[in-house]
Amino acid sequence: MNTETFAFGQFRLMPMQRTLLDDGKPLRLGSRALDILVTLVENAGETVRKDELMARAWPDTNVDEASLRVHIAALRKTLGDGREGNRFIANVPGRGYVFVARATREYSERVAEPPPPLVARPSHIPAALTRVIGRDATIATLAAQLGRRRLLTIVGPGGIGKTTVAAAVAETASGTFQDGVWFVGLAAVARAELLPSALGGVLGISLPGASPIAGLIAWLRDRHALLVLDNCEHVIGAVAALAEEIVTSAPRVSILATSREPLRAAGESRHRLVPLDLPPDSSEVTVSDALQYSAVQLFNERAAATADDFIIEDGDVAAIVEICRRLDGVPLALELAAAHVGVIGVKALAARLDDRFAFLIKGRRTALPQHQTLRATLDWSHDLLPEAEQIVLRRLGVFHGDFTMEAAAAVAVGEGLAPNDVVDGIANLADKSMVTADISGNVTYYHLLELTRAYALERLLQSGEQNAVMRRHAAYYRELFAHAEAGAAARSKAEWRAGYGRLLGNLRAALNWAFSPSGDIGIGVALAASATDFWLAMSLLNECCDWGLKAVAKLGDAVGTRQEMMLQSGLGQALTMSRGMQDDARAALIRALALAESLADYERQVDALYGLWLFALRVVNFRECLALAGRCHVLAEATPGSVGNITAHWMLGQSQYYLGEHAAAAANIRSTRAAYSMARRGGDLLRYGADLLSCSLCYQSVSFWSLGLPDQAVRAGREAIEEARSVNHSVSLCIALAAPSSIFLVKMGYLEAAERCIDELIDHSDKHLLTPYHAFGLCSKGGLMAVRGDLVEAERLLRVGIQRSREVAYYLFYAFFLAELAAVLGAAGRIDEGLVEIAAALDYAEKSESLWCMPEILRIKGDLLAGRNGTEADAAEAWLTRSRDLAHAQEALSWELRATMSLARFWRDRGRGVEARELLCDVYQRFTEGFGTADLQAAQGLLKQLS
């Protein structure tokens, strides 16, 4: 099959692969931009009508011609229209566009191998929408320095290009950082206390409410990564303190910051970004001479990208040199000025610029020259705009970060502007570099550079319409997130991030305004409610708590409504996950359930029941767990085929496991797996804090072991780990590495495999600040060391792990690990100390009904007593018999075997070998697999002795 490639300049366009290469490197272009370019190149030299281009790029959508203009302008900038005299796309007034460059067609007999795919960056390094001019040496130098200067700040005035250079440096250096590059824009972070939350949102991690910085450091500690902190000046003190902490505690993490002033942090290196190169002030400069200087190159390319017929003539050089010198080589100022060349020409531009600056700079002598220049350029560019575009620009100032054309129309329309005025205005502002368009994805996003946004907001404040515009802005995002909430259940975390992650700055801005003295509480409550699922999905638990508490305190007419239900549900979940088992978390979940029932909202009833069940599980109230699971099951029965069926079976299975009902637990967990759709994986993950499939496999594994099916238990445990790794979720992996892959692998004698899982659990939970799982890992390591005979280290690890469990009130495995400690003390000959610990374990197990491990606790008590003399030793038989009988009643064959071996040894030592053999043989013969495991091998050896 022949494949076609178009070559023009340094570019190669491969339509079948939908790829554009620039000197062999793929460029990021969205599908619509590619469709437009392919259509133009396929018809090179011929005019393609505008309606044909729009039909090709937007086949099923009616769009305004302005959208096409935006894409054409962005394509010109991407291709470098005007660079070294090259022209690619020209406008044919009133008709359409034509590809004017010479394009050659190449054919290949076989399908060419596609270029290396663009690496998916979790950091979303801003796409380079235009060629970076005049900074190549700086970018290369800074990228090289990052290896030895771990805190590097790019310093310079507004408009000098700090963000552009930082993004290019990050792109250049990305391959040298094993764990990637994370680009964190701080412009939308209004308060210093939100800084950890902003980083956590980009990194995709949930930070503890009490110590978010400690959580952030723990996650970064062993990573080899680059953090880019952009626009730090308004929160510079907090950034400096955090940067010092990261550099000190995470030795393989580097930080690249941009700011108008240095951070003044310990260990900081600084690079002051200077203006672009300027030609000498001389009338002898030729066109070729002038184009050797980066300031002129930038002006030329940006002018050519907006004016079809712009070519520097000899007579223009002096005026262009004057413009570049007057604008001090500041890139943003040059772009703004170049955008007007097509309207007034180079010479008129120079004259008007000179006159305007002389007037504007008066009275601001205290400002830095570049600041004077940029402010003057902004004023000048603004005054050249038609009134409608001035209005559009100032109203766009309310957006923090990216926005769509739809959002802009919703916010800017009104008081003299129709929808068409806004669409045309944005297209024209994009032509004039006042608005930036990102066409690298399927959705076109717009944004204002932070300096331009601040200027527009100042003009908006002067206009007296700020509050009305901000109200429309908040109302728009209220509706947008209300629509998103409707499909939250089936949306994965990745889908939330892709579809809504770019709206984070605008969400915060809208909430800040709504809850301000001049805002609208009703809009704020509604928006906070609709955004609940987004906060939870993005692991921004502290913000979910903060906005939820603020909204609940000001409910007003929303009391008893769906909005309150959403707020209480999200608040209960976020408080539970970030601030522990507190009464206010449980109260919020109870209120959410009552509201969901009164509103007949099935899905939210399931959510609230699950939240209350999880709360009860964490405070070790298994009877309440079982009751809540039963309520969920009844609810699910009334709605067959829903996610509630999966959730109910899962809740029932886990509750039954801890209550020692192992066969019933296995059946319900089997039903969970059978009903689980892979398509639901992402939604379940974000709704319930862990991947239900990997969790189901975990509990299937421990149920299999309890029921005497160790081989199946090993397989399910291995699948659980594989599944948890595939969803890349820290809590799910900790759960998979815990009970099935640590405790029971040790019991089965697979010590090397157990050690690998335990060591990974300890390391992974420590990195992610998941203290309960870290405590579990330490206790498991203690159990492993006991089997290996190192009783001193076993005791140390168990005591440290148990103490950490107490500190975070994690008592789910408390009784079991106390019993393990008692067994270690008994093995060391310290039976009295062991009896104290086993008494505490038994007391807690009885009070909490931790029946799953009760047979083992009773067995260890019996073994300890058997090591004493006299009547205490005689009492051991009753405890061992009780252990065996309870395990038998639970159908827990593996626990029954352990109890039976202890009882058989006790009888053997007292001359009752025949009875002991009959008892043990009966249990051993009920096994159908696992004969290579430690307990069954020990049972086989004991049977031979008893023969």
C-alpha cells in the first residue's frame, strides 16, 4: 500500500499517520488543526474556500468563521510563517486560504514507521505554540545546569518570556529525569496556604489535612523529578520555604522556578533573563543585518503571521530598529506591537509608538525600564482596539487560566455585546497577540498571559462592571460542573483530569468571588456542591473539606435539597480520608444518607452507605458494617444491574470475612468479581477511594486461605497486585501488598516472596504517607523475622508497628498483631509477658468481634499456657480445643489445621499420641491443595512422628 508524505521547508506532513514533523520531531497539533493543514497542503497553490475548511475540520458542528481564523493564525505561528522569508498560508480576501509554499509529494511502497509518540506528560508542560526565538543558548545552558543546581530561579520583569523559557528548558531536560517533569502554574493560587494543594493536584496525590507539606515531601522523597513552579511572585515566601524543604528532604528532585524577583531561598541559583538582542542604532543597517538580531527576528515572524503581505523592505529597517529599541527587546511588547503592522504599517507604527510612549512614561520614573515599556505597550495596544474588542478584553480578565470560546461567550456577552461580537473579538485579539490560542488538542483553549490578564482586570475594575461579569463567570462554572456531576459515577480520574483539570483555576476564582462580601452565596453553594466529585477525583481533599464546610455553614434555602446532599456526602468522604475518624465526618455521612433517602437518589444512597460502612470498618465495628452492607444489598436488589449490586456484595463480603463467616464472604466476593465490568474500573476507583477489582481479589485471596485453598489464595493475591499496579493507585497497591501478600505468604512459608511484598509495602506506604499501611508493613515484617528466628528484631518491629497503629487509631488488625507479639515473647521464653499481650489481644478481639483471627488468638493463648507448669498447663487444652472448635464452625480449615497441630502436640506430650494422630489426620485429609505450604508440610511431619 502506497503512503503519501508532503515535504515543505523543514516540515514533513504524513496524513495517514496524522503527524507533522519539524526537523524530524513531532509537533503537538490537535485533530482539527491537522485537518485544516492537510486540506490546504493537498490543494497547495489553490484557494480552498472557508466553508470547505470548516466542513473538513468540524464535520458535525456549526462553527463561526472566527474559529477558523484562530486556527489559521495559530498554524501560521506554529509553522513560523515569515521565518527567513518562508511563507506557508495566505489569505484570499472574501474567498478562503491558500497554501503558498512549495510542497513535494513523496510515496512509499510500505507504511512508514510512525515517529516516536509524544510522551504523555503528567505535568502538562505547556505546548510551544510558537517558535522560541533568541533563547536557544539560554535554554541549553539552563537545562544543563539543572543537573548540578537543584534550585534554579529564572528572574525577570513581566513579558520578558520567563514562562516560555522555563517550559522549553523543562522539555529539553525531561529525558534526564526518571520520574518526569511536573509543571505547576501558580498564577491561579490566590493564597499561600493553597500552595501544597496546588502541587498535590498536579501530582495527583491526596495530602493529609494536618500536615500537607509532610505528605508532599514523603511522596517526593525518593523520586527523580523536576518541578517547575511558574509565576511565584505573589506567594514567594511560601514557595521559598517549600522549595528549601523539598531540596533538603528529596535529594533527587530539582526545582525550576520563575518569578519577577528571586526566591531568596537557601541554595538558590538565579538566572536573570535579559531582553532580546537589538541591532545598533545606525542608519547603515541592512535587512539581512537586522535579521541577525533576535528582537528583529521575533518582530518579523509575528508581523508576518498576522499580515499576509508583510515583507521587510530596505526602507522599513530604520523604523523596525526604532520599534525594537523603543520596546527594549521585551518579547511580549514586540508581539503586541507587531500585531498592528497589518493595520497601520511599520513607519506609522514607529511614529505612533514613539509619541505614545513619550506621554505614557511620564510620571512613572520609579518603574524599571522594562516595566515602563510593557505598561506603555499594553496601554497603547489597548487604545488601538475598537471599543467592542476593548470590552471583550477587559471581561476576559476574570478568567484564571484556560477557557473555551463557549465560556468566553457566556461571560462576556451582555451590556452592548452580542455573541458574534465576542467570537469575532476573541479571534481579532488572538491575531493581535492579546489572547493566546492553544490548538494542540481537540478542544481549542484560550488564555491571557498573566500580565495581560492583570491589565485586563484593572480595566474591568475601572469600568464598574466587574461584579456583573464575575457573577456571569461563577454562574457559568456552576452550570458546567452541574453537568459534569451528572456523569461522575462512570468517569475515571484520568478522564476528570483530561476534561476538567484545566478548569481548576477558574473553579477556585468563581468560588472565591461567590463567597466574598460582594459575591452570591447561592451560586457559591451550588458550585461547591457540583464540584464535590471533581475535588474527590482529583485527590484535592483539603479543598473539598474547606469549600464543603464553608458552603454547609451558609446553606440558606438549600437546606434539605440535592445541593446539601452533595455537600454532606463529599464532606463526609473527604473528612474521613484526610482528617480521620471524627464525629463531624460521620454526622455528615448520616445527614447525606437521610437526604438521599428523602430525595430517592439511589446512587447517593449507595455512596453514603458505603461511606458510613468504611467509617465503621475503620473504627472496627463489624456488626454495624454488616448492617450497613445489608441495607445496601436491599437497596441494590430494588435496582438490578446497577453499581450498587457490586458495592453491596463487596461490603457484605468484607464484613462477613472479619466476622469469621468465610464461606459467605467468599461467595459475595465472587459475586463482586463476576459483576464487575472493566469499563467501570475508573468510576469505582474515584467513588470509593480504591479499585474494587484489586480489593476483591485481595479478600478473595484471604478467604481462600482461611477456607483451606492456599494455592488459589496465592494466585488471587498475585492477580490483586497486578491489577493494583495497572490502575496506578497508591492505596489499592498497599491493600494488595498487605494481608494476602504478607501475612499469609509468611504463614504458607513463601518467605522470599513475602519479604519482597512487605518491603515494597513499607517503602510505598512511607512515600505516600499512608501511615496505617506502613504500620501494617512493619508488623508483617516482624512476623516474618519471627519465622526466621530473629526474635529480637521481630519484637522491635511489632512494637513499633503496633504503636504507630495506635497513633493513627488504626485497629483493624490490632488484635492479630498483639497476638503475634505474644507468640514472639513466648518463643523467647518470656511467657509471663506473652500472657499479658495475649490477654490484651483477646480482650480487644472479643469487644470488637474480630472473629476472623479469634482462632489464632485462642491457639496462641493455649500454646503459652502449655509452656507453664501445673494447672495453668492443664488449662491449655481447653483454649486449644476452643480454638479448633471455633475454626471448624467458621469453616476456616487453615486456622483449624494450626489449632489442631497445637492440640496434637499437647496430647502427644501427655501420652495421647493415637488420639492426636486421629484428630490431625481428619483435618489433614480435608485439604485438596497446598501440600507444599509450611503448615501442611509441618502437619505431614507431625503425622509421621505420631505414627
